[in-house]
Amino acid sequence: MSFKNVARALVATAALAAAGAATAATFTFQFTGTVTYGAGVSVPVGTPITGSYSYDAKTEPAIHFKGSSSYQIPAPHIISATVAGHTITTERLTVTVVNNFKGNIEDSLTVMGESMVLDGTTFPEGVFGFVLSSAPLHRDVLKGTKLPRKVDVPAFDAYEALSYGVLQINGGQEGTLLQFKVDSITAVKEVP
């Protein structure tokens, strides 16, 4: 291949990469919360927790059924937080969106990181994240099952057992180190 053809190929590749980046819709969400249980990590109830998560809003669902989509969010997108001097990160992120369930909840957003890292120690079965749910007959919180670009926390009005945040070392209730209530989520669109 001549130098001229190589140069054309490089220019075409760069143009395609730039076009792909321009169509990305990456959002970072910053959240705040309040600890409701923290005995597993000696964090007092009422302690603030702050964190963030991100995803490309154009990610296609890994699983989709009518009224529900689950997204496996690729790296480098994760969920992370700090609370009372502890640092929490995860290695994988899953976001599940449920719309008009017509049961004990209507709409639900689950943002859950897996393979949790707490203060530098990895728990391969550990999870960290939160679930927000709306009460029965409150169907207007989410407009579909696509990844949301904004989150109205007060609209998710289901009782505490259906709207909560959790830090678990093994993904099971007996491994719960911390629980929290999500107080706010702010979306910040990133420039590609």
C-alpha cells in the first residue's frame, strides 16, 4: 500500500472515530444520601454519603422485556462513593430500568456495581448501589426503559424497603455493611 493510501486510511479512521465520539451521550450522575444502617463499617446513622456513577445513555440493553431493560455498562463507567472516610468503588456496573410494572411498584431504577472495593480491599461477590422505586399507580416517574438522562429522586416515592442504597460484601442480606437513603441525584452531561 502506498504512503498516500495509508494516509487516506488514517484520515478516514480518525474521521470515523471523531464521528463516533460526537454521537456519544456520556452522563455522570452525582448523588448524595444519608446512612440508615452502618454497623458493618462503624458508620453512624445520619452520616452523609456522596458518590457518582456514569454511563453512555446510548448503551443498548443486554436484556429487554416489555417494561424492563437491563444494561451492562462497559468500563470505564462505575459507581463509587465516600462515607465517613471510607472509599467505595466497583469494577462492573449494571443499570436496570422498569417502567409501569403495575405491582407493588410502578417505575424503578436500579444502579448496582459489582465486585466491590472497600478501602482498597476487593470483595468479588460484593455489591454497592441503590434502588429507587415509585409507589403503586405512580407511573409517570420514568418515560420508558431507556437509560435516564435525569433522575427526580422525590418522585420515587415507594416506602423505604423498595427504595434504598446498600453496601454488601457478598451480595446477600447477611453481608450488609451499610444501607442508605438516596437524597439527591444530579446529572452532568459530559462533553465527548
